[in-house]
Amino acid sequence: MQKVKNFINGNYVDPIKGKYIDNVEPGTGKVFSQIPNSTQEDLEEAIKAAKIAFPVWSTMSVDKRSRILHKLADLIETNLDDFALMESRDNGKPLWLAKAVDIPRASTNFRFYASAIVNFSTEAQVSEGFMVNYTRRAPIGIVGCISPWNLPLYLFSWKIAPALAMGNCVVAKPSELTPMTAFLLGRLANEAGMPPGVLNILHGEGKGIGQAIVEHKSTKAISFTGGTATGKIVGATASQQFKKVSLELGGKNPNIIFADCDLDEAAKTSVKSSFTNQGEICLCGSRILIEDSIYEKFKTKFLEECRKLIVGDPMDTNSNLGALVSEEHLNKVDSYVRLALEEGGTILHGGKRIEKEGYYYEPTVIEGLDEHCRTNMEEIFGPVVTLNRFQSEEEAIDIANSTRYGLSCTLWTSDLKRAHRVSHAVQSGIIWVNCWLIRDLRTPFGGMKDSGIGREGGNEALRFFSEAQNVCIKL
Ligand code: NAD
């Protein structure tokens, strides 16, 4: 069985206290690796290495830093198959999805920030004959990056790429449920020529090593992606030391279908936005709001598409959905389906665990719920969607905004003015109109309300990972 190690100061090392946790493969339900359950002692080693590396990395020419990150992007591409296999075994997602989306996007994250840092510029204001102000943006120092299990390497790299590009040293922790691709990354960082100590990767539990990274007085900024409840703890802890903090948290995203939409396309894409990655994407639309006049038509088409979905072995290219990430998560998803029945819902499709080894759940469609019931208010983060009716644009906006979350929203309409009007009225960090999950890395990304604070993406991320200083010169 593979024993994962921490990556500290350019070396793979065992956890100092020798503690390990089992890592289970969701597709089989069997343990397939062991990972360090790191402690404060391991963190101190990582911090020590990062402190030594910081003067080297932060003063390296931008061109050289950029080349190293480009090389890392190349190496991920070269090792695509290994990464995709690990990601699929670790997470339960279909191998084809890891190959087509997760790993290429992780490589693109490094490539994007390798280029962005070369093009990054700061501002200057000239008051003619009186003064000049310019802004200096310097790396912060050592930053902590903590990521979840649903898109393991993709979300991990989306944090560490801008942090590194800006000249920071990083202490990063992937989810303990999906550690394998982060484990592979260390070797490639060395191959790319990254100096030891610049990137340090610690494995273990959130409450242990995750919390320790956030608490450590030497981590000057924390970039966290995960659940809203954890984000609250991370935010509160980081603010005690006035650290910069970015929180990308949960969602309960509305997918609004207006009567004037292209019904075929709306139904087809809605199946994707509901069930891709087993519904375990923070941007999946889990509340489908349908204009009353086309409710039955949409429902028929949507269910037709749902019936085509195959849930199966992640290694099988025919599987549309693989396994859920863990037994605990599967039980949580199932408990919400039971709750929906108690709340008066009717299951139109799916609704139960698939009885085989591993953690497989049927894509599930529920209707007939009150739009304010718990099933419609709380994040399930699995292959479960509800169908809900609305009568008017105002009502659709009200329902869309009725949860504590504000991460993403999808609109289906052919009315351009309505597309703008509703986009501006919905409290959501990202709005997709007649599409879903299309990504341009230059745009800011992040949630409103309890879906988070701060923005990732583009120059926002480079700014986040820097300290701004204004220099004012009297002329
Ligand atoms: P989680 O909050 O349980 O864990 C996320 C990470 O935080 C893990 O690495 C975990 O070990 C660590 N952690 C846990 N407790 C910690 C603590 N006290 N201090 C520091 N770190 C701690 O989330 P999860 O179950 O891994 O992921 C699912 C959640 O992530 C969902 O709510 C989903 O919506 C959200 N998510 C959000 C985005 C986004 O961009 N907004 C993207 C993906 C996932």
C-alpha cells in the first residue's frame, strides 16, 4: 500500500510523530493509501524551510519565476495520465472527467499565473506639478492554502499558482480525503526547478494541521476553499491576527429556466449542471426554478436526459457519474433525500444508494417541495436536485435569493434585457446565461453572502497575495 509523505524543503518526509490516516478509494470502498496526520512539529519544519526560501524566491526575477511555473504546467501535462488516475481513484470521479477537465485546468492555472505575473502592473497617479503616487505590490511572505476534496488538484493549484507567482512561499494542505495529486505535485515542483522550501505540502486533518496552518503566526495570508461552517472558523481564527483571508465557501445555486429559453439546450445543460462530478461541484445548480407555463415540458425533457445517465466504475469510459467521495458523504446525501420525502417531496428519478461496493448514489430529482424547506435551503453537495415552479420574473429572483448562499446562478432565456436585469438582481458572485461552467481565468471569482469573501481569479488573486504600499513623492 502506498504511503504518502509530506513535501517539505523539497524533500518527501514522514510525519515527525509517525501518525497516519487511511485513505479510502470511493470507487471500491477499500483503503488504497495512508497519509500523514501531520502535527505542529511538521508545520514548524515547513515554516522554517519557507522562511529560508522566501528571500531567494521573492527576489528572483519575475522572468525566472515565470519560467519555473510554466515548466511545472508542462510537467503536469506530460504526467496527465498519472495525475488523472490518482484523482479519479482518490475522489471517485470518472477517469475521463479528471483527464478532460480537472488536470488540464490545474495545468492551465499554473500557465495562466506564469504569464499573468509577467504582465502584472501596478498603478500610479500623477497630480501634475504637485505629486506622484505609485503603488508597490510586494509578496506577503509565507501564505497558507487549504483546499477541499471535490476538484482536488484544480482548486489546490488555483490557490498556490498565484501565491507562488507573486513571490510568496506556500504551506499548503489538500483535503485529507483526496491527497494523492498534491502528493505527486512535489516531485514535479523539484523537476521544474522550484527552490526547496518555496512550496511545502502537509497532509492531515483539518482540525489538526489545517487549523495549525491558519493559527501559525508566520502565515500572513490564508486562502481557503471549503464548507461555510469551516470557513467561519478559519475566518475567525485568521482575523485574530489580522491576516488577509480569502474564503471560497458553499452554495445552493439556482438554475432559472424562463419560458422563452431554448428548451432542449436548457434541459441538456441542466443535467450537466446538476450531476457533473456527481453533483460535487460548488457551482452545480441544485435548485431548478422553472417558469410555470413550461414546467411540465421542461420536466419531461430533463427526466428523459436523466434516464440516460450511467452511474458506474470511475475507470469505465461509459460512466457519466462515478462514486461519491466517502461513505459519510453518501449518508449525508441520502439523509437529505429522506428529509425531502418528510418535507412532502416526490422523487421523480433516483433516490437511493446503488447497492455495490463503493459509494454510488443515483442521480436524484425531487419535485413538490416548498421553496423554503430545508432541502431547498441547505447545501447537499451531491447528485440531488429539486424542481420548483415560479410565476413571474420577480418571484424567480425572490426564490433565487432566498438562501444564505450566493455563489453561482444559471439563467436560461432568449431575452437579452431580461438576462441583464435578472443577472443584476440575483445575489450571486457568478451568473451564467445560457451556459454553465465556462471559465475565463481573467475574471474575478467568488461568492456573495455566506458563500465567501474575497475573490480569486485573474489579477484579483495576485493582488490578494500581495501587500500594497503607496509611495507619495512631492514634486
Ligand atoms: P471542508 O470545509 O470540510 O474542508 C475543506 C478543507 O479545510 C479541507 O482541507 C479540510 O481538511 C480543511 N479544514 C477543516 N477544518 C479546518 C479548520 N478548522 N481549519 C483549517 N482547515 C480546516 O470542506 P469539504 O467537505 O472538503 O468541501 C466541500 C465544501 O467546499 C462544500 O461546501 C463546497 O461548496 C465547498 N467548495 C466551495 C468552492 C468555492 O469555490 N466556493 C469550491 C469547491 C468546494
